[in-house]
Amino acid sequence: LGQQAVLPSGRDETSLVMSAQNRPGAVHALLEPFARHGVSMSRLESRPARTGLWEYLFFVDLEGHREDAPVAAALAELRQRAPFLKLLGSYPAALS
């Protein structure tokens, strides 16, 4: 989320924003790689896109660093499926 990449700490989160096509099953198709690669989501939030009616952006927080093998594999598949994908960054998870 900052200007510099953060190295994996072993307890990280990754944030991204993506869009889906306006068709049945589109969101499922985007989320399926996370389930198949065992990547947990801690947040999924939709917001209306400014591009048109019934178009949405999805803000997602994942457990893991973008360099972790399961996260990297899921993101590689997502890049092929999402009309728009922006990786906001990976960072150490907050302590709770």
C-alpha cells in the first residue's frame, strides 16, 4: 500500500481491487482460484463502479503475502479471469 514492496513476514495480508463481468457466476469464477489454492479471504466488499449501471468493483483482503506460493498461484489465475485487477499491496497483518 506504500511506495516500497514489503518482504514477507510470515503473517501477512494482501489487498486488491477487481471487477467482474455482469453475468451469472462471474463473481464465483473470480473467487474460485482462492478456494482451490487454499487462500482465505478476510474481507470482500463491493462498491458501485463509476463506469456504468450494475457494474461493481470488489475490494478483497487475503491472508498471505503476494509472494507466498498459494497466493501467487491464485493471483496468476485471477489475472486471466478479471476484466480489471489491481494489486494494492502486501503488508504485515495487524496483531489482535
